[in-house]
Amino acid sequence: MVQMKYPWILNMADPCHHISNLMKDICKIKHFQGVIKVIHCIVKFFKKSTIANFHLKNEQQRCHIFQGLVSIGKTRFGSTHHAMIQELCSSGLVKIPEVNNKFMPNLALTICFKMDLQQFLSITEPLVKSITYLESTHATPADVYLFWLAIMAHMNNILKSEIEVPNSVAEKIQHLCNNQFSQSINNGPSNIFVTAFFLNPQLLLMVLAHQGYQDANVLKGAKLNPLAVNSVRIARTSSGAH
């Protein structure tokens, strides 16, 4: 109603909200529940244990790491924190109930958890970084489409890489990405994000240069979504389907 009365007001979907929803949907996938449960246990343990938190802070200072552990929603549990906690557990300074064996050296459980953690972080890290940037006061509407392109391209690459995500999980992630991309870009309340992107010569030339294009006419008919799947048409005749 407000936009109808004041047509110069642009209706823009909250980009951080859609990316955050994508993050939440990915975290709900059963394949990642094991590693998320371990991270929850670790964050909860260090939050409640004063002695363990003291040893962790000392290890952070030694490793020159200034960001502490936070909740899984903010996904700050990176490989550096894994290395620090593994050092504390293996030295006997800290013993984390239920999950301590996942941080002991030369154990199969430790190796499996580290691989699962790296897989989870590889998929979710670009989402966290995109939200962090787009929450900045310096972000523009053009940046929204740019970061969505980066997210979709990263997902396309990572799901085909050596992290070995099961096909069913990869298909689920692709579906979730396409769903949130459509809500934010394709079926958004306005075309402000795509319009602003193509009106920014610097961003447009950057993408064209990355793709090896010299002529902007190549964009005619191009897909807005790198993860989009071509539709399949089935023609039915009197003799059956082809």
C-alpha cells in the first residue's frame, strides 16, 4: 500500500534474511547434524567451564587468534579453533564430555570429524561472509546480486569438488540455493538488485573479464542463476512419450 501511494519508494527484499534462511535450511540437513551437534557441545562446554575457557584464551593468545567461540549460527568454529581444541584435549588440559575422543590425535574418529567439519565449513563459509558484508552500511543493491552470484558459483564448484558430498545432499543444497535465489532475485518485489548490478560498469566489466567476454551482448539470454537447471520438456504423441 505504501508503494502504491508513493511509487518512488522501492520495495526491496532483505538479502541478509534470505541468505540467513539458506544457512538455516542447510544446517537442518541430516547429513550435517552430527558435526553440528559436536560444535554445540564444544561451545556449550567452554561457555560453562571457567577453567577450560581460561586455557582456550591462553591458546588463542599463543596462536594470535582474537575471535573466540560463538554459537553455531555465526559459524566461527573454523579450522584454527579445531586445532586449538585438539591441542588442549591431547595435552590433557581440557576434557570435553561426550566428544573428547574426536579431538585426540591419531584416532579414526578425529580424522572423520575433521573431514566432516571441513565439508560443512566449505559449504557455509561463503554464506557467513556474504551476510557480514551485506550488513555493512557500505553495501549497495548491486552488491546483493554480486554476492548471490558468488554464493551460487561457489556452491556449484564446491559440490563438484573433492569434498565428496553425497549426491542426495548435493541435490538438496542445490534446491535450497535455487529456492532462496528465486525468492530474493527472480521473484523479488522489484528488480532493483539486478538493475543496480548492470548499471555499475565496474562490476559488469569485472564479471565479463572473469568469463573471458569482451562484448556485453553475450549477456543476452544468459542465466541469472549459475546453479539453474535447464527445464526438460516431454512431448507426448499417439505412439507414446519421447
